[in-house]
Amino acid sequence: MSLNYAKRMDNIKASEIRELLKLTQQPNIISFAGGMPASESFPLEELLKINKDVLENQGTVALQYGPTEGYAPLREAIAKRLEKLSVKAEADNVLITSGSQQGLDFAAKIFINPGDVIVCESPTYLGAINAFKAYEPKFVEVPTDDDGMDMEELDRVLSSNENVKFIYVIPDFQNPSGKTWSVERRKKLVELGNKYNVAIIEDNPYGELRFEGEILPAIKHYDTEGRVAFLGTFSKIFSPGVRLGWVVAEEEFLNKFILVKQGADLQSSTISQLELARFLELYDMDAHIQKIIDLYRVRRDVMLKTMEEEFPKEVKYTYPNGGLFTWVVLPEYMNARELAIKALEKNVAYVPGGSFYPNGGNENTMRLNYSSMNEEKIKEGIKSLAQVIKEALK
Amino acid sequence: MSLNYAKRMDNIKASEIRELLKLTQQPNIISFAGGMPASESFPLEELLKINKDVLENQGTVALQYGPTEGYAPLREAIAKRLEKLSVKAEADNVLITSGSQQGLDFAAKIFINPGDVIVCESPTYLGAINAFKAYEPKFVEVPTDDDGMDMEELDRVLSSNENVKFIYVIPDFQNPSGKTWSVERRKKLVELGNKYNVAIIEDNPYGELRFEGEILPAIKHYDTEGRVAFLGTFSKIFSPGVRLGWVVAEEEFLNKFILVKQGADLQSSTISQLELARFLELYDMDAHIQKIIDLYRVRRDVMLKTMEEEFPKEVKYTYPNGGLFTWVVLPEYMNARELAIKALEKNVAYVPGGSFYPNGGNENTMRLNYSSMNEEKIKEGIKSLAQVIKEALK
């Protein structure tokens, strides 16, 4: 017996990260593979108090159905917090989603007919590639340098491809590359979006996790025509386990996300939304984020310093000013998928970088996460990884 | 500026129920419109204890990412509880979803190419129609009587339509009709599924809420070839606000749901899954459900008795043995959408039945919910509604 599935199912493969994460659950593995926040940063005591407060004072509301758009005080608090990224928004511009992953799925659902084009950075977030693939798009990758996407190349791509529906970008501490776009490129991206009437999906899970320098205005800040949808999440600044993120867009555009949310799961968790709203009301989220930043900055320093000391000089990597990842480019003759098996034999895990290119290639790259392991393990893991790389040198 | 959305967006309209619910949030409205469980049935005290327990003992796990498939002890507990409905399942057959609404979205995502056929009961659940429409199917409705779908007509439909991908049914206390399928029809449905190699999506949110008589085996019980996916939810027996449901299917079939879940939102809430698993471990879920049954049985009795006393004899309605709804058929010349406005003027709300027919028509019907209003309000609301109907009599 074989059921007759939709054509799109030919496109959908298991995420390499999720499969790898299963292998790396053993406690003796040093994992640079996932994108997990440090669990020691979770606000356990605060949540304990808040849960009691919410259940005792708003219990029947918390456990009941709520509006698809989300809990109004949480939408308002998010709109307010976005001032930090220079995004102007009212509560009505905010839709609560189940993590920003859901916003990615919705973006493709809203825009993509089979064969339509999604333009993205090269490399780009694996989870987005997987979400988008269900809608059978064509991906066009645009090269990036240390300032973001190559704008001349983007102009060329937009002028020479039909049915480009949106440009997908992660401008701050990009996943996987760790790079951040310059202000000039942000402005130029919106200009090109306007010129070619293409939507922009700005995915910003790490923007507030900046270790040094000043937070740059989001691309949404430069949006003059309401074509930018901004995707955010509490996963990296609060907890991924509660599955709460958001989409910010102008009313007509946001309304498409809301319609799609209705059919997809009606609404996100009422109780988690009430708890998060209460947390934002009672505690200092910025102080909480500062603790996470201080933790991750040290880990980034340890990882980068150890790489500097241990990696052969042929290996290049990003120096990220925030976020969770650094990106490693090995000599072209090396294959990071093959090395991943050798690394696992030494109890070290990472994600081979080829997975972050929707059209394949670039097998000499790897993504390393520094947020979830402690300093000692980072040192040990990078030393082992350096060993594996050295053994592969020609 | 107008963005260039996907073709599927032409199909997606705001759910009439969700829009209506916004109007009916005022406290003076007697609402028979939603499908909300009685909030006085929520296990607030138990959850307060459990939340403390989970945060103190498993806090860092509860707030972290977890597997896409769901939290293993919860999957196991669900598999075990399904024995009540004569469904044989192991933990590996269970995927945790964000409400069973998400399972409906996934079913269409897995099976439907534009133009493919979904066969459903006539009428059928509005939320399913909305979820499915995003994938651009053709709906073929099969008439139902008091024993379920008309099996001769179903055979005819399956033999005369190409690209039928699945049959969608709610066999227990159907939403909106309140009717329950006989055992014979359940068996016959699986036979026809086998004969025509068509999948069956069994949606069962109310099966355990039986007021009298014995629980019937689920359709999944009769599945001989692994073509039935069973969708369940904790929304009606625990809390809709925590957004937890499940899909049960054979491994290869379930794997499609898991792949789609990965792209859609990675996973459902870790903390809510841990809490629910702990609830099932520490408390007697069956006793909890019995309390809900006792509450709803009385409400059903009051609603049906008042209808009997107050409604004109030209009006027909279902006598449901469980679940949340009764279904009213008015004389053909009446229009329940028009009457809904008159009812709202008398502070009574319901959902016009026409919305439950994917291909339209049947505007002389309405769905009434009896779970969320107390007895006094039910009496008062039905009396007002009877007034509205009497005034429309020719």
C-alpha cells in the first residue's frame, strides 16, 4: 500500500540539523551543531512566580481560546520593544506566531506559487530553506560579503528573473555566517524592493544579542511602502520551549499572515502569551538580555581565540559581533560532511555548511555554534576539531 | 503599492466563527456561536502544582528546544489513552501538534495538489474547510444521515472522481451536526478507502465526551492497511489555551506529518508538553473528563428541552449523545445568516450553518453550542432565538 502524496512532498527532506541533534543528545558529545540558547540563561525563578500569578488571577482566560492575532498586551509590548531596533509599530501591526519558524512558513504560503522565485543570501538559514521548499519555489542565491548582500548582483537578479516574490534576509548576525549588514546595504535593499515591487522578509532572531558596537536600525525601519515583514522571536532572548515569535507588517500585509494563521493552528498558546506579557511587565527584559550577551561574548571569545591558536592558517572564519554562530571556510578540497563523521568519532558535532545553500555546493564550509557549550567544552571541542582538519590537510 | 500574493490567497477568507467571536466577546451576549469548552472545567489547581513541579525539576528541559515528534512520555501516554477508543498505537505512532487544527493543515499539505479532491461529510467542520482551502482542493460533499455518511453515494463519488486524495470525517458527535457514525459505516468507510486506495483523515476532538451509551471504536480501529490518520486534541478535555493535539498514524504515513511539522514550526511547546505528561501521570484524566461530561450533559438537556418547548414545530434539530453542538434545520425559506443579525439584536449569537458546506447552499441551517453558557443563559438565549424564528415564520 502506498498513499498518493502531493508533489511538494518530493521536496521535503528531514532537516540535517534536527537529525544531527538526535545523534548529539548524548552527554559526552561536544555539540557546536544546534542553535540552542544556553539553558543556564532561562528565567526559571521569574517564570515560577509569573505562572502562579497568571493561573491565580487570569486562569480561565489563560487556558481558553484567544484571538488569532494574539494577546493584546503582548502585541503592544512587542511593538514597544521594537523601538530598540528603530522599528515603528503599533499593537495592530503585530501577529503572534509559534516561533519565527512559523512566520517563515507563512511567508512562503502567502507568496509562492510553484516555480516562483525566492531570492536569498548565499548561504542562508537551513530552516527557512526547508520551510520554503514545501511551496515549490526556485531559489536564487545572491553572494554576500562582510557588509551584506552584493547589491549590484541583487539588482541584476531582480531585473533578469520573473516572478520574484520576496527577498529573504537575516541582516543581523546572520545564520549561518555570523555577518551583519551595513546601514547602506539595508537602505539599498529597500530601494531595490521598491524598484521591482518585491516583498522583503526580514528575519531577525539575534538582533538584540550584540556583544559590541551599536544596534543598527532594522531593514523595516527603512521601509517606505509597507513591503517589509519583520520576523522576531523570544526563542533566543527568553526561551525556545514556549514557542513564541511574531510578525510585524503593515495592516493589509499582516492581514494575509493572520488569515493563514487561522487555518494553520487558530492561535498560539494563550497561557504562554499571558506569561510572557506579564514577564515584560514585571521584569527588566533588557537586563535579562544583557546577562545572555555577557555569557555569549565570553564563549565567542573562547571559541575564536582557540580557533586562532589551533586551526591551520588555510582555514578562514567569521568574527561575529553578536548572535550564536561563526562560519568556517575550509580549503576547497576538503568536504565538511565527510569530516563531520570523523569529528563525531572525537565526540564533536557541527553542521556541514553545504546544507545552507539551497542550490547545493560549498561543501568545504561548516557552521559552529558557541552559545550552548561552556568555555571548557568549547576549548576542548575546537582542539579536537582542529585535529580533524589538520589530518585532512594536503 | 500592491504585493503579488500566491494564487491560494484568493481562496482564504476570514473564518466566520472567529470574526463572529470578536463581536460576541461582550459580556451581555449569550453566545452559542463558538466551540469553547466551559472554562469552569479547567484544572487550575492541578496545573499550579504541576507547573511548580516541572519548573523546579525539569526547568531547563522545559524551556529548551525539544524533538519535532514531541516529548516522549507524552507520546506514550497518548498512545496508551487511545485504548479507550480501541486504537492500537505505540509512542512512535504519535506526533504532537499545536491543536488538531494543525493536523488538518498538515493533512492537506501532505496530500493536495491544486485541483485534487477532498471528500467530506455534508456539512463538515468550518475550520477544516478553511485549512484545506489554502491548498486549492476541490471539495466533494457526501450526504449524511443519522448513521454517518451515505456509503452508496461515497462509493459512487470515489468511482467517478479522479485524484481523490482523502476522505475527511468526524465520526463522533460531529461538528457541526452532533451526529455519530454507526459501527457498520465505520467498517464500510475503511473498506472503500482500501478499494479505491484513498487516505482517511479521522478527526476526533469529542469522542470521549459521551453523555450516554458506550464509546464506539474509532475508524482507525478498523484500519487494515495504514491509511487512516487519527487526529486528537486536548482542547476539549483539558484546555484549548495550551494548544496541544496529536496525529496517530503508521510510521511511514506519520513521517510525512513529522517532516511537514519541522518546516511549519519545528515543534510544539516543550513546557506545555511536559506539564500535560505530568498531569496524565499524577491525576485521573478519566475522572476529570467525567466532570466535563456531567456539566455538558445538563447543558445539552436544558438546551434541547427549551428548544422542544419554544421552537416552532417546523424546526428540526439533532439530539446529540455527546460533544458540544446541536444542529438546527429551519424551514427552507428561512435564511440563518439574515436571522443571525436579528438574533444579535436580542443579544444571542450562533454560527449560520451555510458556512459548514464547502460548496455553499443550505442557508436555512444553524449550529448551536451548549458547552460554554450556563443553564440559565441557555434557557434565556433559546427563548430569544425562538422568538426570532417565530417572527420569520410564513
